[in-house]
Amino acid sequence: MSAGRGLRVAVVELSLDLRSGTARPGQALERILRERGHEVRRLGADPRFLERLRRRERVPNGLAPSRDPDLALADHLEQTLREQPFDVVVARGIHAGRVLERDLRALRVLDWPNVSYIEEYSTSEPDLARVDQLFRRERAVVQAADLVVSSGTHLTQFIERQVPIEGLVRKLITVPLGCDTTSRVARPSATPRIVYAGSYYPIQDPYLLSRLTGLSPFPIDCFGPRAPADQHLPSRLAYRGYAADETFLADYQVGLITVARDRLREVSPATKLPYYLAHGLPVLFPSWMREGHDFPACAMPYEESTFVSQVRQMLEPDRWLRMSEAALVAAEGRRWQRTLGPLVAALESRSNVGPGFR
Amino acid sequence: MRIALIDGSEGGHPDRSSALRSELERRRHEVAVLSVTADDVATAERARFSLSSRLTRRLTGAPSLPHAWDVLARGFRRRLAALAPELVLARGAVAAFVAIQPATTRLIVELDRVATLELANGWFVDALDLAATHQRETAVLERASVVAVTHRDGGQLLCESFPGVRGLATRLIEAPDGISPRDGLPVNRDAAIVCPSRLVHVDDPLLLAALVARLTRTVRSFGPPGPAYSFLPAPPEPLGVGEAASIGLVTGLSDRLSRLRSQRPGQWIERGIPILAPHWLAIDGALEPAVARYSEATFEADVEAAFEPDRFARLKAQVQRLRTLRSWSSTLSILVDSIEAC
């Protein structure tokens, strides 16, 4: 790394699908690094590889490919990373993180949005032996990383208390999820509507979303990269499709978060929360979700039994206005430029950025 | 009556099938047992992806591969037909589906798990698979004359999950598990708290480890040893032979599916040990007098409350009462009566 030159950063992800909310932090990091004069290249898996990975998850034992797809991905990524020298490799998630175990001669950063072995533990009837295998794999990636990024304060505290990986605490930093600036914000309406924007994996609890849809006195519209599988749910979801940017949020009055109730999800931050705030949307969140309680002026907790009364309270005109304004103020504190600042500073200082560099 | 008892692969109390059979035979019914094992299900899953299956799909233009339950049903049809039962008692949705034809045979289903919801809780859910499973599970519930659950909350979950199935609530009965008395442990208020040595997922091993770490009282593990996992601390020292226990600690997942599935409370009562269980766990109401409840936030205080002398004495007395009174014969009588009334 010579003086006067920006960093050469590789941001490595499993999927470069920009339709996913989990792609936002990677995109934001790329943008902010470029704004600071660094060179960034985003690398990901071939979509065909991802399809094979998904099929492997569904196909029973005996028909799965013999090679661990994560290792195949790491091989592919390592080859690409060796084609040009990088000062920093930021791997987002554990699948992509396997490449950090290779000899990369760069600062190795693991962006750790989900603790995979606990995520696996929290799905339907997992095999504990597989959970253990995931833990050992995750431990190896974490130990290979020089820096580990957690996306929320509550998640960081959880990791420090619960995750038995030696050396983790001293390399862990918290970088809260952020949001972009927006040109449109929500306005009051005589016919208010609620929006859910995200995906429909079990961790977001589509069953709860369906129950709320049935209970709600106001329509709940759903947006996301894929239509939900909802034939089995108590109420069908009002899926409106996918929108390439988030400005559609300004057409609504309340942002809704649903999330499964398990040990990990209680402390995990919601990607959609800062985006709701950025569009002036007061937020309804499940009472067990800790992050929501950090925004008492613009977010209200609910349980299934209190949802209707909470919605009605939130939509009282004066209250709504106050909460919407508070949401915009809170969003300012969560702009990506602010939340990613400490990470960028850490990358620059630990990579010894030269004196000629701005 | 000639009854085919089809044992499913979805778990449940290990003694329940034999208890059902014994009770039916005691009432002079002829019982033949078929099993749908986990291997059968896995074989059917693989057969879905067989070359012939995929070729057939292409040739017929079917939107998806055959459902695993259809593959299983084809395999079981002949075996069931050979038995010519007058009534089928099926344990689990998959076992029930293989018996759904012919429509003239009476069908009673035991259902403690909702296959559709469990499938929906996995990663990479295939929407067509999910819809097909829901359709088949619905067909089972519509076809069954009686649907038995071990806990009323399971019945409520079924009604909520299948609101379109007419008359389901009126066809539900509650037939809890019985107690199979095993060698009792000496019980003493000053003795160690015990937890299971071998854990399964619904025990919530992470929660168990966290709670054990908070206990100031001695903790011992009991039962056959399980595998060691890197993500968990080592289990407590095993209870010595002849060593007394005080209370059996039960943990469990709180999601609406898993909270219905724990076998642990009954297993501690079988050994004569009072129970310390989380407030969210669905336990047979008849066992509740032997249970001290806790919540995670107030765990230490809840534990000490259970050990107050009068409270502990009552818990201990209730366990002894339940060991003798809560027989399989008594808990299954409503189910066997329903079979005979069909």
C-alpha cells in the first residue's frame, strides 16, 4: 500500500442480487469507499451456482453434489482475488467468508449479518450435528478474519455473551445498518395504508404477517423480491411486487416489521427499519425485537393481541405527525455515511493509508 | 374390529403405539401395525427425483415432480389392501395420507405436528411443494372422522392453520400421552437438579446451557449420554447410581410448533421427579400440579420458589400420584372409545 493511493477493496458476497435488502450494506460500503477515492470491486457467486446451492438444500441426501459448495465458491473467489492485488477483502456473510481462510495477503474483514449456526438452530427441526458443523465452519472463518463487523448493538452484545469463539470479542466492531437519503417522504392520509417491504423467509414470520393482515383495520401491502408462498397462511398477503428503489414507501403511512421470535431474531437489526424511518414512516415492530425499543419517538411495539389498538393509536393525526417527524430525525443519525464511518476509518488505519491520501 | 395402526415417522412418545395396540387388543380388536419410517420418507423423497419421475413429468407436462406423499401412498397401498382393515388409525399426516384411499375405510388420525407449517419454516421453500403439502394435509383432515391431539393447543393450531376444513373443531379430541412408570429415582429437596444428558433440538440446548450456568445449585445430567457439540459447553456431571435428584429441569423452544412437542415433562414424571418447566411449554393439564413454571427473566427466583419446603412437598406428592393414576389406559380411553364409535 503506497502513499497517495486509495485502498483496493474487494467486497465479496454470495449474491449480487440487488433486489435483496441484504445487498444494501454492500452497495453502500462500495459507494462510500469510492466517494473517499478508494477502488472497489464487488464479487459474488454466479447465479447458476446459487441455484445449485438452493437445489442442494432441497434435494435429499444421496443426490447432493459431493463437493461443499462454499469451498467451490471460495475457490472461485480466491482465483479472482489473486488476479489483482487487494489491500482489503470484505466478505459479507459466512458463505462468502470462507474465502477469508485462504492466504489473501490483505486485511480480512468479515461482515457478519447473521450468526449462521444459530440461524440454522432456529429453523424447523434442524439436525444438531449439522448446527455443530456450521458452528465449526463459522468459527474458522471468524478466527481467520482480522476484523468482524456486527450490524447492531444488541447483536454485538449477544455475540459477546453467547458465541464461544476465542478471540472474537477483541476484533468485533458494531456498524449499525443505515439508509440512503430520499427525495420523497410519507404524508398523512385520510385512508392510511401500512407497508411491509422485505422477504418472506421464515425468519420474517410470514405467518405472523398473515395473521396481522387478517386483523388489521387498514390494508397491509407487501413488497419484496419474490412473491410469498402464502396458500397455507390464514390470510393471503397483498403482494404488490418488487420495486427497484424504496421511494414507494412514501406512499404509505406506517412501516411494519414482523420477525420470528427466537433468541437470535430478538437481537438482530432489521434492514428495513432505517429505510422506513428515512421515508418518514412511523414503525410498528414486534415487542420482542429489541432494536425497535431504541426509537421510542417513532416506533411502537405490538403483540398480535395489541396490534389493532397500536395501529389506531399511531394513526391519530397529531400523533402520526409527531412520529413521522421523529422518524426523519432518527433517520439522519442512520445515514450510511455516518454508520459506515467507523468501518471505513478502521480499514484506512489498519491498511496504513499513505499521507498523500485524502 | 380389524384395525390397521399406521405408525408415522414424525416422532412422539416412543411408547404410544404399543400402548394403543395393547389397549385396542385388550378390548378385543384385531390390530395390525404398519410403519412409515424415516427411511421410507427419505426413499420417497429420492424417488421424486428419479429419472423415471423426471421423464414422466416432462412427457406429461406436469408443473412439478410428484409429491413425496403420493410416492409413499403408492408403495403402501398394496400392503394396506392386503390387511383389509375396517378402520385405519394413523399417527401423523404422512401415515394418514397413505391410507386416504379407499374412501370407504374409516380413518382416525393422530396429529401433533402440522407438516405444512414445518415445511414453511425451512429455508428455500418451494411454493409449489408447500401448496401441494397443504392440499394433502387438508385432504387428510377432511377425510378423518376423528382427529386426536395430545394437547388442546395442538387442536387450536390445527383449526387456525386449516380454517377451510369444515367441522374440524367438532371432530377434535384430546388424548394425552400416558405415564410409563420406569425405575424411580430417590427424590430429595437437597439433592441435585437434573437435566437430560442427551438433548434434541426441541429441548433448546442453548437455553439449557444458559440456564444451567445461572444456577447456584448443583446440576447433574441424567440418562444415556449424547454427542458432544462444539457450540455447547460440556454437560453437567452425570447423576451417580443411587444418587437422589430434586427437580427435573425442562427447557424448550417457544415457537408455536416446537412448544407442543416436548416429551421431557412426562419423562421426568416417569422417574418420579417433579418438574421445572418454562411457562410457554404446552404440558398436559393433568400433569400441571407436578410442574413449577419459570420464565427466563425471573429464572433464579422461580427456582427458589419451587424449592420452598411446602411447595416442593406438594410437587413431590403430585408426581407420585400421577405415576400411578396417569396410565396409558386412562389417557387413551377417549381415543379408543372414538374408534369403537366409528
